[in-house]
Amino acid sequence: MAKLLDDVSAAVEVTMVTRDRDLGCDQPYSGLSGQWVRRRQARIYYLDAKNRRQLYRILRTLRSTMFDLLYVNSLWATFAVVPIVATRIGLLRVREILIAPRGELSPSALKVKSFKKRLFLRVWRPLIKSSRVRWHATSDREAQSIAQVFPRARIETRQVDVALPLEPMAPVELDGPLRLVFIGRINPIKNLSLTILALARITRPVIFDLYGPVEDPAYWAECQDLARQLPPAVTLAYGGELRPGDVPSTFAGYDAFVFPTQGENFGHVIAESLSASCPVICSDQTPWSSLLRAGGGIVLADLTPAALAEQLDQLARRTPTERLAARRAAGDAYRSWRAEARGPNILDQIRLLG
């Protein structure tokens, strides 16, 4: 979202309302709750959703403007549902709505808490159909997922704007055993448990470090139980959450990013890994498959512990020089992708389409 605001043209004025704290955090950002902040031509309001005075103040401010577009960055989240309902009942004056589901309508994502989502869609679908709604897909794969759930949807496909450098980081040779990393949200969709099960079959020395927020405590407990059964040759450590700015430099210290995700609409973390010249071992459920194969990585069609273990075992046999060659290929792949990923962001694209 920061990149979208920074890249939007001067022809677009943006008013953004967001929470005053990080996801899952009890404490607000220092000095920002209930405040307006200017970011180029965008005004940003940091809202405490439990503060009635702030809610009344922001609603009164927003009602005074007729907006050309309401852009919501989710389908299920409260900050998406509430403004869409407010528009529908006339509390907000909006000409058109643009929904970015961020992979939430992929088949794998719909399987998680499927009963609640089916129930929600039964109520939500008629409301969406009766409103002036467009959809923001970040790949052809996601556009297909949206169309399966909303067959007559108007879909605009535009890749995610990434706040990443044009050139990849230069890799350095890493001595010692194979170094693997996982950086991402810890929940079933990201499939961390599959990697741990695969590592249980490895006999060669491997270092595997994990970073990311624990979104599903029960799933994390399952992963921890599996980790306790790993053989002595595998060293696993959890490093907690990373600050966004530290992600690329962290990737740079590893031979490969293991990410057997069950589905990604885009996969920003994959771009971050490639920007650090770190090859990606990934499922075939992302838009990145062809680029990853060309970039020293591995694309898995068979998401089983045995299939992943075979690939990891082959990587563990490589010399440091061979691993460095794969990292250079990842950087080259990133460079070619980054050169093609330029263009108007989604807000300007909608403005130009009219």
C-alpha cells in the first residue's frame, strides 16, 4: 500500500483510513492514533476502531466528500466489509468500489474455515452484485479465481506494486552446510509443516531458520511438535518477526527460500527473495513458476514430504560454488522480471479506464 501511494500520479488524490496499530498488536503506533498524516498527495488517518469518538469524527469527515473510488484491500476484513456496507446504505458517497481480495478467493484459501466463508458469501454476493464493483487481480491466476466465485465480475489485472530495487543484491559464497530459510506468516496456507516433515527425512547437515508472525497458534504448536522430532543433522531456529526493511538482507544470508505455499495471488515475499539473489523452492500454486525455474529455484507439483525431501537432499549435496551459481541465476531472473514490471499502478489504471 505504501508503494501504491508513493507511485500514484498527481492526478489522483487519496484519502486512506487504516488501523493505528499492527495486526495482532494491542498498542497503537506512538503519536499516530486519531491523527492525520500527509504522504505526498495522500492523507492518511490512523484509526482506533474501538474509539467511538474517532469513528464519529472520521465518518463525518468522509461524508463531506463524494469519492470517485473506494479501494478496499481485502474481501473478508472488517476494514473492507464496513466501508462497503456504509456505501451501500448511504453513509459514504462513492461512485465505484474496487476490491483487492489478495488471494482470498483462491481454491486453497477458500478451504480454510470454509463453512464460515460459504455462509459469508451467501450474504455478501447479492450485495456485491447490486453495487458498482470492480475487482483488482494481481495475476491471471487470481482473475480466474475471482471469476469462479463471481462469474460476471469486472476484473482489472495489474501486478502488485513492489517497493524493491531495480537491481538485485550481489550474492556472496556461503560456506558450511546448506542454509535454508522460511519468511512469512505462520498459518496452514503457507505450508511450513510440510517443510519440517521433509527435513525429517534428510541425513545431510542443514540449517533451517524461520521468521514471521504466528497467525495460527494451533498450527504453530503442530509445527513445533514436528520440529522436536527432527534428526540431529537438521538445525532449526525461530527468529520471530522481521522488520520489513530487514527482509531482503536476511534472505541474502541463505542458499534458498523454502516456500511450499498452497496458493498465492502474487507472492510479494518471492520477489523479495529473488531481489536478494536467494533462489526459491516453491509450489506450482503461484504466478512465479517459470521465473523460478530459470532463477536457480525449484517448482514442486507434488506437495508431499517425500518429493520435497528429495529436492532438499539434492541441494544439500551441492558445493558452496554450485549454490552460489544458483543464487546468481536468481538475481538475473529478478533483474529481468523487475525490468518488465513497470507501468501505471492500479489507481491510475482505473482513472485512465474511466
